[in-house]
Amino acid sequence: MNKISNLNILIMLIRYSWMIRKKDWWKMFPFLPIPPTRYIMWRFETVWGIDAQQPKLNQFPPLNTILKDAWAFGRWLCLIGR
């Protein structure tokens, strides 16, 4: 198994975040290159089964679970070479 450094995972997650940023993000508050809300909610629904149309706060996993899963996703992106 390939050894992937934390720095490589972080760089891959930043690259991925840049790829999915909202179009014309600099024209809309909060002026940050974040993905569209619908995309984020769709990902929450496909990963953790949260209803994207009517999410409830108690349905979301703990922050450490979200971060752990995001890091695992970054590792996977490194493995497939994206």
C-alpha cells in the first residue's frame, strides 16, 4: 500500500474544493470559493443518509466524524490520482 502524507491529502482536498466551488463565487456574499449548498446537502444525503430537503441538526454526525470521513475521501482521491 502506498504511503500518502498528510500534506498530500490536504493539497488534494484543497484542489477538489477548488474544482467544486460555486460559479462566480466572488460576486456573492460571503465571497468565499465554497461549493453550492445543494451540492453539500446532496453529499450529506449520499454519505450519511441525511434528508437533503429538510435536514435536521440532530441528523448530522459529530464534527470529528465529518472530518475523519473528509480526510478518508482525500486519501482516496490521492490513491486514484485525481
